Amino acid sequence: MRLMNDQRIEAFMQRALIQARAANSIHEVPIGAVVVHDGRVIGTGHNLRELAEDATGHAEIYAIQEACAVLNSWRLEDCDLYVTVEPCLMCAGAILNSRIKNLYYGSPNPKGGVVDSLYQVLNDPRFNHQVNVTGGVLANESAAIMKAFFKAARKRKKLARRSGQVR
Amino acid sequence: MRLMNDQRIEAFMQRALIQARAANSIHEVPIGAVVVHDGRVIGTGHNLRELAEDATGHAEIYAIQEACAVLNSWRLEDCDLYVTVEPCLMCAGAILNSRIKNLYYGSPNPKGGVVDSLYQVLNDPRFNHQVNVTGGVLANESAAIMKAFFKAARKRKKLARRSGQVR
């Protein structure tokens, strides 16, 4: 096993942050993810729920699906996932189902995160797979993007209300 | 709210069982699902993980994605989901994320089910949505299909071993 140093981990998280910013630019909740295999990014994704009108349209799902397609395998046993925010239930389940080895995430999600916050599902020995979890990677950057997004969204809503576009 | 009688519930579960049998016919773990809106099936899916080489290729995910596309909305607030086996973590998360109203499932999944077996995530008040859950709908039919599938899979594996196709 090759040890990953902090610099390498942060470099891949920067790639996930690029995805988060892409989501932000189209007014989607700015969460980004990448799947890394053998030192290469083989899957990328960002939240696209609103534009795609798809409840499953989360960053991790797209990144995992792309990685499966690239490797032509549903098993991502030697892959790591980097995501800017702690995964939700659906995405944690997809991480388990795809046998991802290491998860690196940025900021915690106290209301919906199930990796450390509400549950610790990736380290439940009753499941047939466990994942090494490292949280807090470039957490400030990720949290700042989220905070700015929700501030801007509130402002857009307020302006729309004023102009009568929204009740 | 219209009350659903047992006969209606079983009729929609039969539609999910048709999906399960379709999966069985192509050697996929035989789990099927349908999403129902206003008395109509608007999303169907069956497990397709092996053929699609996609870790997210579960029955519920396909059914939810199709329903979202049909309604052009990621919110399936007035929809019910019928699935032949108790959902896994990923699919339970997708059910929460899509705001499905009622879940009906067939047989329990003691090793991976998170609706009643290992967790009860659909009734966790900490999440922003809860789901009415009814398990055990046509459970014998669903369990019989699963049992026959795994028996046949073991037989295929045994035969393949004998003929030297598999170590």
C-alpha cells in the first residue's frame, strides 16, 4: 500500500472543489466529488439535482458511475473518493456498494451526514464492506463555498420576492 | 388522502415482482421496484448491477430516476415506492432524498436492509423527511424468487468449476 501524504490528498480535494465551484456557477448546491484510481482521477461529479430534476443527482453518484464506466466494473475496490462535504445516506450507501477503499471529505454535514455526524455507517461491521474515512480535508474552503452559495441563494430569493416573481 | 386497500397494494407489488423476474432472467439478483403516482406506475426498475457494471444499478434507483423524469421533478412527494426486498442504505437514502411518501417492501434483508433490519433510517426524525413503511407485502413470493436465484447461481458456479471455466 502506498501511503498518501497530505499534499497529495489536498491536491485531489482541490479537484473536487473545482467540481463544487462548477455546481455553484449553475446555482446548484456546491458539492463536488472525484474518484481516484492509481493516482488518476477517473470519475468526477457535482451536484445537479435541480437542473437534472433528479433526486439521485448528487456529486458522489455521478463520480462513482463514471469510475465504474471507466473501469468497466461495479467494484471500485482500489479507488478513493474525495468529496467536498460529508456524504448523505444515499451517497454513503453508494460508497459502500461500490467498495470504495478510502473516503476523504471536506466539511461536516451535521444535518444529513452519515459518515461521522448522524451515523457512522462506513464503519459498521454488520455491512459487508468498511471504508477508511478521513474528514476535514480543506474543510474551510468547502464550508466557505457552501456558505457563500446559501447567502447568494437567499439574496436571489429576496430579490425575486420583491419583484413579484415569487410569492 | 385515499386509503389503499391490501388488494391495491398487492397489485402494485405484483408489478414490482414482474421487474424482479426480469432481473432473474438475465442472471441479476432478482429485485424489482415501481414508483406509483396517482394510481399509475410512472417508474420501474430492476437490479442491473452486473450487466451495467454500475454499483448504483439497483431497482429503486432506476425506478426513482424514471419517476423524476416523468414528473420532471426531483420531488416525488405524492409518490409511493414498491420494492420486492427491503432497501439497502443507498436506496433508502434515495427514497429519503426524493421525498417518497409511502414505501411498501416484500421480504426483509437481514444483512443489508436499513428500513427495519439493521437501521430504521426512514423514521429518523433528525432527517428532513420521514417515510411511512409497510414491510412483508407478498414477502413469500419475493423470498422464493431470491432463494431460487441464489440456488441456481450456486449450481451455475459449480458447473462452471467442473468444466474448468472458473478456478
